Amino acid sequence: MTENASNNGKTVGLIAYFTLIGWIIALVMHNKDKTEFGAFHLRQVLGIMVTGIALSIVASFIGISIISMAVNIAVFVLWIIGLIGAAQGEQKLVPVLGEKYQEWFKGIG
């Protein structure tokens, strides 16, 4: 892998963690110059976002605010772990579902 490709992969990995718009921008960048690092983090972030949305919907049906707050904190922790991994140039799976995210979203690559 060239230095430019690895730098692009790290840039894609970092941008993907900043909002849905950032993820879309990172996906477009990745499609122009694909790297395994960029694909890995795109899949991790997509998984974190989908998990956060799904758990928020479930928590809202339950209607207990402490559960909703716990869900938000858990998703935030996953986001921080992923962001730190991207910043350090590591392909580190987020806890619990990271491996599943790679499997479920393997079409991103």
C-alpha cells in the first residue's frame, strides 16, 4: 500500500466518525481510493450508528429515561473507542458487536 493510500485510508477512517454527513463524505472518498483501513472504519461506524438508532427506538418504547440514557452512553463509548482506533491507525474492533459489524456490512469495501 502506498503512503498516499494509507493516508487516505486514515482520513476516511477519521471523517467517518463525525456525523452521518461525515460518514457519507468518507464513503465517497473511499470509493475513489479504496483502502482496507477505510473500509474497516466505515463498517464500524455504520454498525455503531445502526445500533444506536435501534437501541434508541427500543428504549423509547420502554419509556424509561434511565435506559435511554444508558443506551446513549454505551453508543458514545463505542464511538470514542472507534475514533481513537482510527486516530491511532489501528483496525481495532469495537467491543461486543465489532466483529459482527465487519460481517454484516462486508459489502462496504
